[in-house]
Amino acid sequence: MAELEDELRGRALLRIAPLMALRTLIFAALIFGAVSIQPREPVDVTSIIIVVCVVLLIWGTLFGLVFWWQIRRISKARHPQAQMVEALATVFVLFLAIFAKTYHIISQAYPHSFSEDLDYFSSLYFALTVLSTVGFGDISPIMPLARGVTMLQMVLDIVLIGVAVRVITTTASKAIGRKRAKGSTAAAAPSSDSDIDASQEDS
């Protein structure tokens, strides 16, 4: 019985995997499209600091909402494992997009903030190298604001990997446990009823 349930669960995951991948790709396209819009360039240091703070605040709030929404979806999903993968992809995509946008704004406003001028693709590349701690050294922050935002990402990288990922995986594990418990209860109920009927017939 358990092997049959596992086989059916595997087939269901294969059916929904393309849909989840498509949803993740659409979300990534929308997010990267939104953050690629370049606002009017600030004219002084105070303006750029304000713009960077506003961008981080707005997109950080969006990140929190998306993270909360993904946790709820995992808790209620029919297939928590698949939803967990989609949640991890969505969270990492949004996290990278936020910092890529911030680096791009800084570089466009002050071209010498980094070791080279950053277009949006280069900004995304730099954000990814910071997240992965690869550190090739081909792009590095020079100005204090660029270094400050890079340090902020380094700290939040630890939070993302150490806390956010753990919350997502733990939520999925609990959801899987609840589904298995419900399945075991449902499977035991018919046999219990049969035992009661059999005992009544014997009496």
C-alpha cells in the first residue's frame, strides 16, 4: 500500500512540476522586468542614499510578503515538497533582484562606485557572486555607499541561508508529516470499522 501511495505521489509531482517551473519563470520575468526600470538619476549624495533606502525598504517589504505567502502555500499544499522547491526558487530570485537593482542604481548615479560601470546584467552578476561567496574579484565596491550595501547583502545572505531556508524546509517537513498522519488515520479507519462489524456478527 505504501509503495502504491509513493508511486502515485511521484506521478502527481511529475504532472505539476512543469506548472510550478512555469510559475517560477513568470515570477522571475516580472520581478526582473520591474527592477530593470531605471528611475531618474539622483543629483547628489543625499539623494542617492534616500533612493537606495527607499528601494531597499519597498522591495524588502515585498520580500517579506512573498516569503510569508510562500510559507502559507507550503502549509496548505497538496504536494509540500514541490511547493518548497518553488518557494526556494522564488525567494532567491527576489533576493537577488533587490540587490541587483540597488547596485545598478548606485552605479548609474555614481559610475566610480564600483571597479567598473555596472549595467543591469553586471549588477545581477555581482549580486550573485556576493550571495555565493565566490568573489572572483573582477567587480568590487569602491565608494562607501557601494561597500555599505555590499556589506548589508553579506549579512542578509547569512540570514537568508541560515534562517529563511530553514523555515521553508521545516514548514515543508511539518506539512508532509501532517499529510502522512492524515493518510494513516484514514487508512486505519476502515479496518477499525470492519473489526467492529466482525465482532458484532460473532456476538
